Amino acid sequence: MAVHLTFRLSVLATALLCSHAQAEALWFPPELVSGVGETADLSRFERGEQLPGTYSVSVYLNQEELGVRDMPFVVADTPEKRAGVTDGTGLMAVLTRQELIAAGVRPEAFGEQRADEDATPQPLSPGSIIPQATTHFDFQQMRLDISIPHKWVQKRPRNWLPPEQWDDGIAAGLLNWSLSGTHAKGRYGDSDSYFMRLNSGVNVGPWRLRDERMLSENRYVSSHNREWRHGRTWLERGITTLRSTLMMGDMTTDGNIFDSTGMRGVALKTEDAMYPDIERGYAPVIRGTALTNARVSIRQNGYSVYETNVAPGDFAIDDINPVYSSGDLEVTVTEADGSIHIFTVPYATLPVLLREGRVSYTLNAGRLHESGRRDARESGLMQGTLAWGLPGGITAYGGTQLTQKYQSAALGVGINMGTWGAASADITHADSTLADDSRHRGQSIRFLYSRGFESTGTTFQLAGYRYSTRGFYTLEESHRSFMRGWRGEEHRDSSGRLLPRPVTDWYDLKDNRRERMEANVSQRLGDRSSLYLSGSRQTYWNGKGASTSLQSGFSSQLGQVSYSLSYSENYSPSLRKTDRGVSLSLSVPLDTLFSGAGKSTYASWVMGHNSNGGMTQQAVLNGTALARDNLNWSLSQSYSRQSGNSDSLRVGYRGTYGDISAGYSQGRDYRQVSYDAAGGIIVHRGGVTAGQPLGNTTALVSVPGGAGVPVESGSGVRTDWRGYAIQPWVSEYRENRIALDVAHLDARTEVEKPVAQVIPTKGAVVKVEFAAKTGLRALMTLTKDGKPLPFGTTVSAGESTGIVGDGGQVFLSGLASKGSLTAQWGRDAGQSCRATWTLGAAETQSPLTRLLAICR
């Protein structure tokens, strides 16, 4: 059980008595503090020592934080236990060989010690085995520093979390549900629409089974349809040794080299999330020379991204993790004498680029399967891709796709060109058989480029060019059931009328693609403004013309007012039709303007014009309410040339058991009521817990006996009547901080350690348990034979402990209305006693009860 020194005066007493460790002349008889003839055995405190037990401490190895751990400490009463202990607490941290190796200590540092000697936690002082190894426990800061000579410590990436710390979570059943519906009265009659989504799953160890299903129903005046649709079902697990994920069932293929497509089968692929941040993506090696013990700082686009100390001589930094995909790296070397040397390393990256030595792969085998697609032909599929990071900022990559009617192979290379940015080029050869059984053979060449210009604030986020010969088709095109048609599904309005389909949904396989150019450019204008431009142009071999797409926009801020202007245009040569749209929007935080408070209420105005519906305008007032902003609301009024005026109101609430919202809108020809609800359910050994919609990876918070305890960083999340709550979103393979909001606890609930860290694997449900004491808080005066108990007496009442201060007073929490306690002030017989207490109904209503108890 963790030692919990709840009585605040014990800190003062410890501080006074610890002065003996600094100067023996400051020692004084403890009975002067107590004021009675008998005193507790305070010899440990006189020497500045602390009580043994389990403490929640921040652990550091050679100044690098390993995280917060519940660490047992024992009395260092032997030379072996005192070896290397440099603090004055008189305690030794209980460390094991396995824990130190997991932290980064080389196994050979332990010499001849067998691996099985620490199968169970045994007191082990690093200083007794590893020369010059030390530990230092800062009791006031709850920090344990472990110092190991660098030659015995493996070099690991910063913030590296070894797989031994990853948590596969508990066995659990999961259900994500959502329900939405509308009821409308319009010119063409009444209509009702309902939609329900059920995403279920089961977790057992590292295995994750998932299933997605949907139910939709639409009732119109002249028609009624109901459809139960299966989305996907798959089984997956992580394979730690390969840093990979194994999947079986329905999935989509990787889209870095080939276009992504749906399939049903088995896949093994690299799991990037298993790698430390500094090993994901691409970053250059920073090389330089230091004349003294120097500090190296690296900045990108004005932000610090890396700092470290280096010894005199040449240095190479290979664990940098840039924030942006482009933007030069400014390296500052600050020497010990204060002199500064600055140089710049050009940087830009593309999705395909990998760090030197990294390998990324995907292997897929199964059948093409597009759920819900009626225009796709199924076929067997085998696909593999491989990318390899080479020296000099080069990445080689390639892959192949094989089906009965389609065979293709791709080969390419990517390179970081320094000042000139990053580029990649690849070629794909394909043999295709189309829906009309015609056979085609062709090639496609692709070029991608990325570059940022920090001095001007310009970023070419992605510029691309692809040229395809007449006979080239993609895998998705070769497996369409028809030579021409519409992609996707039809959409209807609230009255059941078909809505116009966008021109980009039309396809014609006889108009196969020839050249495609695309670019995404952004420009920073000062501190508050930006401009973006995104466009593409596709030509076809039939010579009918080019399809074009253009999106552009400008956004800025004037005082507290934000505004933006955007324009879009899409043209289809097959339909000979152009869709255009322009919009202007303004947003004002009303709270800031009128009260200077936070931004929780906004007024906005949007005006738009498009080639289908003419002019539209909308004024919106929206905001949030309640202490944790878990109530949201909006009021809006709109106008369009086609529909006239319309008004709408919507209110939503995010609570412990899910999200709900409802809205009402009306216009010239219609009235509509809508509602939405969503939530998540976890079935576990402790029962069934409901909460907000679940993320891919989830935490189950357990506070036994603590009902209604709020969870930090979870809007509206509180424990239920059994003490369970769902934290719906946590990051996989990363350390997550789960904390209870102790500031909003009721007067009778106390949590000893309200913060915990978890490192879940992908898809896990990790259980996070907190120890809560629910009960009365009492300042109790204890007497024996008419005299107060000695200063420093240790008092235990169940799980509540405290130390007696002056006048026999002790603070205890989590008490029942009646009970007993044990007090001990020495090791000899007769230096302990027991006391009981009973509280009346009126006393139990007080936040702090004062009691007098006789100890016998």
C-alpha cells in the first residue's frame, strides 16, 4: 500500500527535524515539540530519513525522463542496499534487472548475474553491481534520478517507449452506435428518414475483431425503402517484433505507390505508429563541428524543434523530428564562451521518403471487394510494396499488383535535394482487361515535388505531374462493371427528389487519361493572413478537352474579426458542364468584444454563389455553455433565390453517456425536425459501461467507490454510479496522461494519486485504476491517560493514515460514520493503543468534522 502522509503538519515536522542532517548543533529534544513526557520514536526523521513504502515518482535515467512510476522503497540497512545511494532518505528504490534493461541499460552491465535472478522484484541497487552507478531520491519533488555511466547505456531515440511498456489492454466487447432521423413536411408531402450505424468489436489480448453495419430507411409520399448494409469485418493484431500489423478480412490497400482500393483477404504491413516520432517520415542528418562543449539548437519556420548538448569536435544529429513537411532547418551552435555559429540545412519531404536504414512494406492477398459498390467486378488480388531509405537522402520504392484481369509493376526513387526541395519519380507498367473484354497495355510516369521558401513564406506543399500512354488504366478502372457511368450513389432531398450530381462523379473508360498536372501552393502574408491555391488539369486521349479543378482562398484577421474569401471551379469535358462557386465569410467572437472574456459565443455571416443554386446568404449565432463547454447551440437564418428565407435552431449536449442533439428548421415550403444521438459501450469483467463514442483506442477509467468523478480532457466525462468512465480517445503506442479533475471532487471524495500514464497498443481498451477514498474528513484529537498522544505518532484507520502533530491532533480522510484506529509511537510493548469513534447525523454533514477520541 502506498504511504500517504495526509496530515499537513507532518511536512513541517519533517522539515524541522531534517535540520539535524545539516548541523548537529540544531538538534533539540522532540519532547519540546510534544509538550508531554512521552515521545514517539522520531530517530528516522532526526536523521532526515523517510518512511519505506510505495511512492509515485518521476523516474529519470541520466537526466532523461522515463515517466511516472509507482516505485517501492525499502530501508537501506545493508552495505549492498546503500551502495550508490547518494540521498539522505535512508531508502533504496526496488529496481530489477529487467526494469533497468527496459530503461536502456545494457545487459552486459550486470556482469555474471543471471537473467532469472530478478524474476520477481528484489531490492537491487545499481551501485552494488555497476561501477559508478548511483541513485538519488528527491523526496520533496518525488523524483528518482538513476545515473549509469554512458558506456553501459544503449543509445535510444528521445521519448522512446520500449515495447515492454506497451499495454494490449483488457478483454472487452465494444459497441459504437449512432442514430439520426428527420421528419419533414414540404410541398411534395411528408417524409421521414432514419439512419443507424453500429460498429462493434471484441478485444482478446493483442487481437482486435471489428464489424461495421448500417441501417437506413426513407419514407416518401410515393416510395418507401429500407436497407441493412454490411460495411466491413476484419481481425487484426500488432506484431511487435516486426513493427507490423496483421489484418484479415475487409480492408483498403495502401495508397502511397498505387491508388488505394478495397479488398477482402489478409495483409501484413509496416505499422509506422510503432516507431518513435524521430524515426517516422524523413529528416536529414545534421552535421557540424563544435569547438567547445556547445549547445545545438535547431529551428524550423521560427519554431524550436530540437536542442541538445555536444562535446568538442564533429557531431551528427540523426534523431530530429521536423514539425513541417518543408521549411529550412536553422542550426545554431552556441559555444561555451558565448560565441554563436549559425548555418542552414535545406529540408523538404514527400510521403514516400524514409530515413536512412528504414524499410516500409505492405503485403496483400485476397479478392477485390468494394462494400456497397454495384459497379465493381470482384477478382483475386495480390499486391506488394516496398520502400527503403538509402544514404544521401534517397529512398527507393516499388511494388506490384496482380489480378486475373490486371497486372502492373512500379519502380521509383525519391530524393531530398537540399536547397531545391524534395522530389520523386516513378514509372508504372500495366496490362488491363476492361468491362468490354478489350485488352490494353500502357505505362504511366509520375513526378512529385515539394519545397518551402521560408524567407517568402511560400510552400509548394505538393506539385505533381503524371503522363499515361493510351493503353494505361488503373486497377480500379479495369474492374468497373461498365464502360461509363456515375460513381457513388444517388442523393435525395427531404422530399425524396433526386439532387444534381457533381460533374466529378462521371466516368468514361473510353476517355482514358493522358496528362495530369496538379499543385498545392500556400503563401503566408504577414502574421495574420494566408493565401492558398490548389488546382489540377486532366487531359484525355480522345481529345474532347481537359477536365479542370481549381480551389483558391484568402483568410485573414482584422482585430478580433476573422474573414475569408474562397473560389472553386470544376469542369467536365464529357458533360460539357462547369460547376463554379464563390463564398465570403466573417466571424466575430462576441464575448471578447463585449466582456473581454473567453471566446465561447460567435456571430458569423456567410454569402455564397454557385452555378446551380444562385445566391445564398446565412447569418449564424453559435456558442457553448456549461462549465466544461459540453453544451453547444446555434441559431441561423438563411436566404437563397431558389428557396427564399429559412430559419434553424440546433442544440447539442455531450454527456457522460453519449452525445445528443436536436434541431428545427423551417422555410417557405417546408418544416423539418431532426435529431442525432451517439455513444459507446464497453463490456468488461466489471460490467457494462456506457460513454461517449469510442475512438480506435480507448481507456476505461476505474475509480472504485467514486461516483461522479470528472475526468480531465474529456468534455462531460464523469464516472458512473459504479465508478467507471470511458476516455474515448487515446494515442496508440504513445504515453497518454489520464487524470481526474480533483478540483471538482465533492467534499467526501479524495483521490490519492489522480494522474496515471498508459501506453496502449492499437485498438486496445486499457484499464486505468485510481484509488479513491469516499467518506468523512476529520481532525481528530487523540488522548491516552488524559494526555495527548506523542508528536510523530503514526495513526492508521483502514486505508487512511496520518501522523500526529502538536496537541495530539491528526487529520484523517475517507472515514465511515463509525470505526476504529490504531496508533503507534514506538517499537516497545505499551507504545501503541486503539481508539473508536461514532458520529451523529449532524456531524456527518460537515465538510470537516472535529473529534475527540480516547486511545486505550
